[in-house]
Amino acid sequence: MSHSSARPVAAPKLAYRNVPRVLFQLASRMRWDLVVIAVLCLIGLTLRMSVQLTELVLMEGASLTVLGIAVSVFVAFRNTQAINRWWESRILWGSIVNLCRHWRDTLRSLLGSQGDAAATQQQLLALQALLCWLLNFELRGTWRRDARQGADALCSRLALPRELGLQQGLMHKADLIARLHRDGRINDWGRDALLRSSESFTNALGGLQRIRNSPIPATYDVFIRLICWFYGYAQFLNFANRGDVGEGIVLFLGFVTAERVGAYVENPFDQDGSSFCVPMDSICSTISGDLLGASDPLAQLPISRDPSRWS
């Protein structure tokens, strides 16, 4: 007897052919920075030639070396914190995936999968999937049109208002658990099991909201950006004085870009679904498939597995 098995899905991997897309995303976000860099370089070269200066210097020697060390330390710290925020967000979303599966299995063991129990179980699973999409929308501050339509359809199936908020959904979930216990469908132990699962889910979404609502302080952000620009421009002028204009531009652009990459990764819930963000659409689609089945519209959304474009 032959047994068919599902073909394993390869892990997302950035293909070399998509490197230009990532660079384009970065350049698109940095478009005004690139314009200012070009203007500053042009001004420096024009001044040096127009007034026939032998040198145009902001800082040099030991002072520039000390500043370079300070800039490297600050940029490294900033980017480390940004990556930590991104990784913590991904860990929290991973825990939400596991909690949703645990929610499904707990309901199945408590209610069974026959008759009215199956309908009640399906209602609670649909509500859990809806909560994950509502969290996605809240963190991103916007939504995909097809995902929003699927979420609205899910609200209609659950007899809930289409503009349901995340907190209203959580309270409705608590009411359903209380109703199950009041009707004798679950005992005290079952209610505690469902409430503990809900508590873990609430803790995870609270962690994601904390990351979104608590960026690195603006004063620190402005300070690092200013010293990167000052140091980069000082290096450009020093290299230009030696006739190495191209190398100066590359150094200037390199320090500014390093600082900007940290700033972009710092917010893992960006709106454009680019390589800077956590793949929330893909995660929510996976959750929908786990809870509602692979045929559910929210599980069949066109989701990219290319890390250069998550949605």
C-alpha cells in the first residue's frame, strides 16, 4: 500500500535575485536622505572650488578618530536594540501561533467534536482567528483589503459588528467561556484551562502592543542621527581634500545608511509589508488554517514567502 505525504514547505529564504528589491525598498525609504547627501556633497565641492580653498574641514586628526569610535558604539547599540525588538516581536507572534493551537486542542478535549459541541467549538475557534487578525490590523495601523474583507465576513458569521475592536473581541471571548461554564458545558477545571490559555494570549498581545507603543526615545534617535551625519560629512570633506571624492561619498552614505537601517527595523510592524517587518500576514494566515481549515478564505490569502516582501 502506498502512502501519500504532503511535500514539506521550504523555509523562507532571500534569493539573490531579490536583493535589488531589498535595496530598492531601502533607497525608497531613504530618498530624502539621499537627496540631502547629494546636496551637501555638491555644496562642499562647490565651495572648495569657488573660493579656491586648499582644504575644507569640519574635523580631522585625533578628534575625528575619537568621534568615529563614539559613532560606531552608538550605531551598534542602536541597531542591536532594533534587532532585539524585531526578534522579540517574532518570538511573541510565534507564541501566539502555539497558543492558538493549544486553544484548539483544549476546546476539542473539553467539548468534543460532535453535534452542538462542534458548532460551539467552531465559533470559539473562529473568534480566536479573528482576534489574531484584529491584532495584526491594530499593530500595523492599517489592513490589507482582502484580509479586512475576510475578517468582516468572519464577524458576520459570529453575529458580531464589522468594526469590532480587539478589546471588544477579548471581552466577547470571556463572555463565551463564562456561558459555557454557566450552562454546564465545562466544569471548573475546564473554565480554568480556557482562562489560562486566554491569559497567555493576552500577555503575548500586550507584549506586542508594548513594543509598538514604546519606540526608542526621540532624543536618543535625534542624537545618533545628528552625529552620524556630522561624522559622515566630515569624513567626506577630508577624503575630498585628498582627491578621493568617491570614497568620501561611500563613507558618508555608509554611516547614514547604517543608522537608518536600525531606525527602520526598530518598528517591526510597518505598513508596507517589506523586509523590515515581522511577517504578520503570513503568521495570521497560518493561524487561520490551523483553526478554521485550509479552505477558509483567510487561510488562502495570497501570502508571499519571500522575505524581501512578506505580503
